[in-house]
Amino acid sequence: MSLNPASENPKSVFRAADIVLDSAYQGIDTKSWQSLFAQARSAKVEQFIADLFAGKHVNASEDRPALHSALRNLDQKPVLVDGKDVMPAVADVWHRIEALSNKWVGVTDVIHIGIGGSDFGPRLAIEALAHVPDIETRGMRMHFLANIDTAELGRILQRALPHSTRVIIVSKSFTTLETTKNAKAVVRWLKDSGRTESQIHNALFAVTANVPAAKAFGVQEEHIYPFWDWVGGRYSVWSAVGLPIALQYGFDTFKEFLAGAQAIDQHYRTAPLEENLPVLMALTLLYQQEQHGIKSFAVIPYADALDWFPKWLQQLDMESNGKSVDRNGKPVQFSCPVVFGSSGSNAQHSYFQLLHQGKEVIPIDFIAIREPMSHLPEAKEHHRILLSNCLAQAQALANGKQTDNPNNTYPGKRPSNLLILPKLNAFYLGALLALYENRATILGVLWNINSFDQPGVELGKVLAKPIEAALNNSATVAADANIDAITAQRINLFNS
Ligand code: F6P
């Protein structure tokens, strides 16, 4: 990507909460930036940000606000949902999380049962923070049980000690099949391990927006941590869904996590569009779509601790914005590209060949952390190598290399952002997640998409029911209203 002549180089380094964004390798000149900001203004981005934080019903299809920001509103300034301040209820849950996190002495294992938004956030946080040098940890084994595949269940039950295990069932709806089935299986295991009814009762906890369903499942009311329908599942790690963070690393660390996100919210609400990191990040993607028709986007954290980050982002971006109609049901020109990624430098030895020389141009967000993640004697040198790889990849992708041999030619002009975190701790992890949450919502505005519903996940769930019944009945199946001929043939392959 040949940079513009110096005089034309627009500002490319921006800061929010000590996080740096360098967009220089996007190859966007001053004129293009101006037109991107004009586009953002005509999409009413500023009005959307105000509406989002004011609790307006930005989730129009479900007629509700999207107020995950209230969950990290540590100042407790009132946040009104339909005229009622939600902060007292939010603060009450904080107090209960704090009390619980001080109480769990002698617990060896926590089985956190949840999937999608009820899994990725806490799983990422537990994994990422485990790598923070000197972090205070209670040293519990945190098991995340999401998949209905009993491989995961089996692995966890082999390791957990039933008499000192606590179980947290996390489900906004409390109807998700994987979660309720896995919860029943874990209760069955506790019983089979000789735990009494009352011991099981004491070991079960729930985090949900459907308190009656959790009670009906058998979780006692004092063990239920509520959240609310104005929090989207994939935006919910800031609620009691993030309980494992407080249990493992203490309530102060959980608060730091919220504080990092709050700092980004503060920036997002107040910074002009020209300095606003989530807006700038969204606009760089929009530019690459509009100018170069890109269809995929990669996020590569040069930090092993953030290996789960791309998986978290996949749900956030693609479940939020992977849609082909706009808020009015009209076809959109652009929407969410395919999101993928994994930690560098490992990723270099996997799909970077395609990033450098493949036919498709794929914009990348590189994420780097200034400080090494260990105190080992090799830490400084290895970290220098890690960072040099990150910088070198971005440069190679942007500038390419011309040679006489087409096989050794790198086309270049492959855009990327660089995000630099001062260090990885709970604060900057919270800030990083909030940056991308806010970016996702801005992309939704730019594409005129509702980023807070996910109707596309329903059809498959409905169809799975008759198919399961057919698989359970080993008779030969014929196509019917619910099962087409190809699927009937496939069921018969399993049943034969
Ligand atoms: O995959 C669909 C989905 O509804 C996600 O939006 C959500 O994060 C996940 O399932 C789990 O839902 P719940 O928290 O209600 O169990």
C-alpha cells in the first residue's frame, strides 16, 4: 500500500483510554476520510450513540433498548429504561457478586454451563487473565461447558471433584437446549456421585433474564443472579454472566474489567467522530468494502492470552450484523464480512500465505500488547520477536514485493489497523471488548442493520426437533412437511 505523499497523509494515530489505534496502512487519504465522516453523519451516527446510551429502543424489531453500557456504569448515574432507573438493580447484582466472590472458600471446581453469548465472554476473560503475570487468583478450576456433544461434558466430569464443585447455569432465555440438557446432566452426575438433594441445591446457581424458569429448574431464588431483556446475550459479559471473573480473580478485578469498558464508553459518547476509535475502526472496514469489495475480515491478536478473542468477536460481529436486509426489511448493499482470526505468530504459520498472496484482499486488525505476559528470563526477547513479527506482517501486506518471479511476488495493498494495548489486564481487556462492541453497533448504523437481534438462528433450531425424533426412531424415514428428501436420506444413513 503506497502511502500518500507526506503532505497528504492524514492523521492516523488515535488514542482512547491509553489504547492506540494506528490506521496508516488502510491507505485512506484525507479526501476519503472526509467523505467517510460525511457518510457517518448522514447515517446519523451521533444521534444513534446518544439514543443507545439514553435507553431508546434501538433494537426496533424486539422493541427494546440495548443498554449493556448500564452494566459498566460504575458511577451509577441514572439510566432510564422506559422511565425507570435500572442502576439500583444493577448495583444490587454487583453487591451480590461481591458477596459471593468472598464466600466461595474450599471450592475446587466451577462448572459454568452456557453457550454463545453466555459462554464466549467469560471464557475469554478467564483464559486471558490467567496469563496476566502476578494476577491474584483463587485457583479454582473453571470449566466451561457449552457443547451438547458429551465429549466436553465427559472431559469436565473426569476432572471435577463433585463434593467441592459449584455449578453456574448461564442462559438469558433459560430455554437453550444445549444449556438445559447439560445442566440436567451435571445434576445427574452430582446425584450419581452421592451428593444429597440439599447439597445439590446448595451447589446450583443461575444467571438469567428468565428467573421463573431457573426456579422451575430447581435453582433456589437466592442463587439466581438476574439480568434483563435490555441486555443482548452477546453483549452480556458485563452482567453476572461475567461472574467467573469475580469468583476467580476477585471482585476488584471484575470492577476493573467494567471500568475499562466504561472508559471506552465515555470516549465513544463524547469524542468527535474524527477521533472516535470505534467509529474510526468501523469506517476503515466500510472503506475497504466500498472501495475494494472485501468479503472477509481478520483479527489477529499478537498475544496468546487473546486466542479466544476472535471467537468472541465472531459471534459479536456476525450474529449482530450478518444480515442481508436493513431495518426496514430492504436488501442491504453491504453487511458483515466473514470474521476469522487467531493469535499471532501462530497464525502466520497457518493462513497468512493466503493473506499475502491469495486472490482475496482481507483487511486485518492487528492487536499488540506493549508488555510481555510473563517474567521469564526470555520474556523481553521473545516479546520483541513477537512484536517485530506483528509489525513486519503489516508492512509486508501493505507494501508487497515485486519480483520477476510471479510465485515470489507479493501484490501488497492489503490494509490493516494496529491496536496497541499498554498491557493486558482486566481494565484493558474490558476496554478492548467494549471497543469492538461499540464498533459493531456503529457498523450496524452504517449498514442500516439492527445489530441487536438474531432471527437467523431460529430456523435450524426448529428443524432439529423433528429430525431428532426421527433419529430416535430407528425406522426408515420418508420426506414430509418438516424433513426434505435429502435430509430423510441422511437420517436413514444414520439409522441404518
Ligand atoms: O445462538 C443463538 C443465541 O440465542 C445467542 O444469541 C445467545 O448468545 C445464545 O443463543 C445463548 O442463549 P441463552 O443465553 O439464552 O442461553
